[in-house]
Amino acid sequence: MGAGHHHGHGHDPSTRKGARRLAIVLILVLVYMAAEVIGGLLTNSLALIADAGHMLSDAGALGLSLFAIWIARKPPTPQKTYGYYRTEILAALANGAALVAVSLYIFYEAFRRLSEPSVVEGGLMMVVAVGGLVVNLAGLWILNEGKEESLNVHGAWLHVLADALGSVAAISAGTLILLFGWYWADPIASLTIGVLVIYSSWALLKETVGVLLEGTPGHIDVDSLRDQIRGLSGVTSVHDLHVWTITTGLVAMSGHVTVDAHSFTPAKSSEIRRLVHDRFGIDHTTIQLEVDGVGDCQPVV
């Protein structure tokens, strides 16, 4: 006997809020990205150009995140029975990959400039970098609440965080150039930005790849789950137990539970589902009951 229990994604209100937050931050990023490109060209600052490039990846990440939220609302089809929930995870993966690509470019350009430091206008560089920091701090504040509800929004938040830290590095470099004429501070700041970008993207990539490989969510102890199901009266064994994430906030579980003949009723399946929900927070469950000593699923009359 198979028993399925499925609740919807359960984050529709927060998803709509997340979309609004992403749209506001996207507008802020696009406006200031243009300012940083102009400032970088006027000051000859690689750090500002790198920060603008990072802002471009921010804009792409935010746009991709908004698209993922929109398409994830589409209903399931016979060909895609889970709907388009995984689009959110794919967007988060693309965000992480884009961060790595941006950092590699920054490394290349920074090492090239270290061998031949270029003259940089430190004062104007600082002014532009401070403006970028203000925009990034505003973006972090707007996205902060939603980052715990969605890997997608979390990925966008990490983009903005890395950009804010990059602005701090650019401000520091501008100060050193303005006070001491240390033009090498510009490529050093760029390298710092690159390291920050790589660091911020690693956790996101690791988590999204784990979801796509259908690994067990980090907050679920499968051994404990198995033991607690096995501890129910009438249960003799649990096997083929699987727990995976469909998308952020939607964890699924399936398993075969062997029970004695007297416990083989629909009520036992409901009891297992309640335990899984109450103690592990898993709403989407599929339980196959089997009679001890028979092995195959038997109908319940």
C-alpha cells in the first residue's frame, strides 16, 4: 500500500515578497553599476571596474532569480509532475557559477596590473566606491529577511554581500592611493574582491549541487528518522528510506515500512506520516507498508 501526502510549496506569500525585494535591488544595482563603470573609466581604477563587473553579475543573478520565481509558479504537468520548483535551484547554481567566473577575470586582470601599476585617481575612486557601498548595504537590508526562506534569494544576497565587501576594499585602496600614492593598492584591492567572491560562492554551490544530486538535507538525521519509525508499535523494519529536497523549504521522503499482520491498516500509514511531520517537519511523504514475512505490498480491506 502506498500512501502519499503532499502540501504545496507553502511559501507563496514569502515568494511574492522575495520577488518584490529582488526587483527593488535589481533597479538599485543597475543604476549604480552604470555609475561605477563611468567612475572606473574616469579614475583608471581596476577595483571599480571589477566592482562594476561584479554588479553586472549581480544584475544577471537578480534577473535570473526573478525569472526562477515566476516560472516556479507554473503548475505541474504530466511530464513535470513536481512542476518547475527546481528552476529556483538551477538559478542559484547559475548565480554561484557566475560569481566564480567573475572572480577568475578579476584575478587575471589584477596580476597583470601588479607587474605594471597604473596611475589611479584616488579621490574620485573613493567617492564612487562609497556610493557603491551605500547601494549594496541597502540591497542587503532589503534581501536579508527573505534569504533564509529561499536558496535563490540567498544566492542573490551573497552576490550583494560580496559586492559590499568589494566596495570596502575599493575605498581602502582609494585611501592609500590618495594619501601615499600607492597605486599597487588598486590591483591588491581587486584580488581581495576576487577572494571574497570565491569564498561567498562556495557554500552556495555546495548546497545547490547537494540538492540537484538529491542528497539528504543537512538538518535531517536519516538514522534518527529510521529509528523513530522503527520504534512505533507493530513496525518490524524500515528499508529503502530516502529523504531529499525538491526546492527550498520542500523536503520529500519515501520509504518501505514492514509491520506485523495486526498493524497492517491505513491508520498505521497515517501514524507514520504524523511522526515524520511533527518531529522532522517533512510534509511530502510516500510510505509503502509491507506485511512482515511477506515482503510485497498487500491491499488493506
